[in-house]
Amino acid sequence: MITLRIRRPDKPDTSFEISPGIYTVGTDEANKIVLPGKDISWRHAILSFMSDGVWLEDLKSRTGTILNGHFVHGRARVEPGQVINIGHFAISFDDGNAAAISEQPESPPAEVAAPEPQAAPVPQEISQPASQQQPLSQLPPASPPPRAASRDEPTRLQAALEVNRGIKRQIQQELVQRLDLKRLTTNRIGEKDLREKVQKTIFDIVQEVRAKLPPNIDPGRLTKEIFDEAVGLGPLEDLLVDPEVTEIMVNGAEQIYIERRGKIELSGMNFVDNDSVAAIIERIVSPIGRRIDESSPYVDARLPDGSRVNAVIHPLSLSGPCLTIRKFSKDPFKVSDLVRFNSLTDQIADFLRACVQLKKNIIVSGGTGTGKTTLLNVVSSFIPSNERVITIEDSAELRLGQPHVIRLEARPPNIEGRGAITIRDLVRNALRMRPDRIVVGEVRGGEALDMLQAMNTGHEGSLTTVHANSPRDVISRLETMVLMSGMDLPVRAIREQIGAAIHLIVHISRFSDGTRKVSRIAEVCGLESDQITMQDIFQFRQTSVDQHAKVIGKFEPTGSVPTFVEEMASRGIQIDHAIFDPVKWK
């Protein structure tokens, strides 16, 4: 007979007499050896006691199977006394009579199915994670990791990541025990005092276990990471202050993608678990009066700096809580910044400034992530400072520098499904607030009709954005959105409204190299034979890409002159007419 031993550091070893045979190991009850634990796969490994020896095979498990300090790839021979590490469990066996081994399998006693996962010694090349049940004082001393073979590196990094998570999880639990954050928040302790108290408590906990931390974990960095997750946004804090990161995409606890210089890449950061992601989402939406739960499993929100936030949780998201943050610059971009980024030219900027001063109604169009809101913010900066501006948004993102700005934000329904205030409600209400300009963050529904009516009833110089693939598509989108208002209007009436209300469409595109450019500026000339006529004023023409895949092209006028150029002159707005001449373009 063979003696199988399962070791748990906080409890005595458990031994079983088993017969030779093949034993599957994992969390599923169908396995012959059941080992519960989040870091153990449902069918993790196979342990075979055969006539030619004892063999261990890893079944491509998530965290790997370790034999005597080395990860198992394929099938490996196991000698008596050697330690097998699977998750938090350590398994070994004693073979009293190897010659007597036969191939008759027999199920082990019921005790093999351990009642709960516990910590176990880990191999030499990684250090011991802190178990949820194990006290901080029992963190085992860590030994330096030996050099691993290159093919083991991905699995080794994953195992080291699990170690780091385990330690952070245990310190977080200790923090909760020592410091009741919810109680402190309920007692309305000042934010500064709360942060100082949390930081000191985390520092004290880390100092207590510092000698037992793995050598590859920096105590200072560990303190900061736990502090960020306790009162901040966890690993997102560093990404939010990185000026090169423009978008953050959290796909559950395991994956955090970022957009840098227009390209999406994996950040290499992660949360401890999905509960931590859910806590961060709650921390974002609660201060602005939004909610997210199973009855309302998605939400739009914003950060204090105006960055746009969207969150989706179970049951809509099957990948864990998902969080998308569209970052805004701490200092709003100016037109000079867009010229420096080569998103437009000085001549195009002068033309847009003249159009805003002339109180032309302008729509900024483009696809998702092309920079419509940024461009709208820049164009809005051309509004004279002596005018009263009302902005209307789902989540307040625009940051205008004029002194007389009223910011309105839509409100979602409450937990009873009542009390919602829509963009359309706000547009109608804004007409009673004596606006000189109305700026709508984005038109996406029936509010398009109210916006067009406002533009056609004396509220000139209004600005908004629309999702569309081209200036011509903007017209089709507006027609569709007007019909969404529930008004049974004939198509010709809708087109007459659009042709009279909209003067200019500025279309922005994101190119293959990640750059964003104003690709076309089109004037809406009016309605002719039931069709809205348009003419392009400026365009960006791509000619090629260089050896680094950077887009090469140039901005140029089409030769068409806006129909309102003479109106500019009569209103005293000076603009060089040479910017419309392709021959004189510089």
C-alpha cells in the first residue's frame, strides 16, 4: 500500500492509505482527489501510481503544478518523499513496497476531499502567498528565487503574480479588521484624516511582516498598492497620472488594457479580484449620485477631473466587472495643441473661429474614440466671453473657460425607475434660461428634434456632436434621430429643418497610426429637390505611410468658398480668403 500525505501548515498532516492506480486531482467532485481553491483548476493534474513508477502530469492548469520547486511540463516522474504543490496544498507519498505496485485503481477514502483550501509550503522559485485563514505573523520566510528556464518564465510570472495577490489580499483583510472603513465614512471623518489613518495602518501592517515578505516584493510599493485599493482606484491610480495614457479598459480583475499614442496595449497591471474592481466602480459612481447593481448593471459616470467612465457588471458582463475610462487632460487642450498634434492647421483653426463668432450652428462628427468631445471643447473656446453658455451632457465632460457658463447634466432613474431627466428634457428647459449659446455634448436620440428647433428659433451658434462615419452620414443620422422623438413628421419637413438649422459639419477621424485629424469640413447649403446639398471646404488627403507606419498626407482646401463669406465681412469678421484657394494654400 501507498501512504499519501496532504500537508496544510495550520493543521496536522492528513495521511491516507491508497491502492495503486490513476488519480485525477482538481476542484470538481468527479476527481478522485478533490482540492478546493480558486487557484486550482477543475481538472488540475493526474497522479498515476503504476508498475513502472509514480508519474505526475499537469493538465494545462491555470496556475501550474510544481514538483520539488520546478513546474511540471507534460509528464514527470515522482520519487517517494518529493513534494507536489497544487495551489495551497502540498502532497507527498511514501512507498513502503514499490515492487508490490499493481495497476488496479482504487478510489481513496472520502477524507482526501479536503474540506477547505489552506496554505501550503511553496517551491523554492516562488514565495509563500498569505492564505486567507493564515494570520499575518505566520507568513513564512522567503528564499531567493532560483533562475528558471526560459520556457518556464510565463508560468513562473503567473505564479509570482498569485503570490503577490495572496499577500495583498491577506493584508487587506487585516486592514478591514483593524480599521472599519465603512464606519469611518459613515461618521463623516474628513477625507484627509481618513487617508492619513488608512495609510498609517497599512504601513504598520507591512512593517510587522516585512521580514517575511518575498524578496521580489518592495514593501514601499506594496504599501502604496494596498493604499490605492483601499481609498483610491487601485492600480488605475498610476495609469490616471500617466500623461501618455488616454484610455483605460478594465476587463475583470485579470486584464487592464490601455490606449497609449493611439494604440491599445496590455498594461501588465491587475486587481486582486473582481470584488476589488466592483468596489472601485462603486467608489466612482456613488459621489455623483449614480448607482450600479443587478437591477441597473451598467452606468455612465465621470471622475472629478471630468474623465468619462462607463461600467458594466454581472449579469450583463460575463468577464467580470468591466470599466472603461476615457481620460481627459488635466489642462484642457487648446487650439494650439491640436495644431501641434497635426490634427488641424492654423488656417482651419482661423476658419472655425470665424464661424463660431458668426454664430453658425456647428456639428462635430466622427466615430467612437476619434476625439469629438475634445474638438468640441476647443471649438467652444472660440465663443466670446460676454455670452451666456449652457452646456447639456449625459456626464459633464466639457470644460469651458468662459466666465458665464451653466452646466446641466442628465439624471438616470432612481431605484424605483422614476425621476429620470433626459437630454431632451434639459434641451427644452435650456430654452427658458435665456441662453446665447447651447452646447449639447452629444445628440443620440429624440433630443435632435428639440435641438434643431432651437437652432431654427433664434438660438444661433449652437454646437453639438454626432456619431457618424462622414458628413453625409450626419444628415441621415439626424433624420433617424428626429423620427425617434415620436413625432410623425414627413421626411421633407425633417430635411427642411436640418437644411435650415445646420451650417457646418466638422468631421474628425482616427487614422491607422492612431493619430486623430480633422478629415473634412463641409458646409450644409440647403435643400434642393428634397435633397440636402453640401460642399466640402477643407479635407485631409492621405498620400502614403512611412517606414514606421505613420500616416503621411496634407490638409488642403477643395476650392469651394463658403456661402457665408460675405456675411463675415459685413459683420466685421476678418478672414483671409486665400485659405480657400488651393493654389495659394500653404
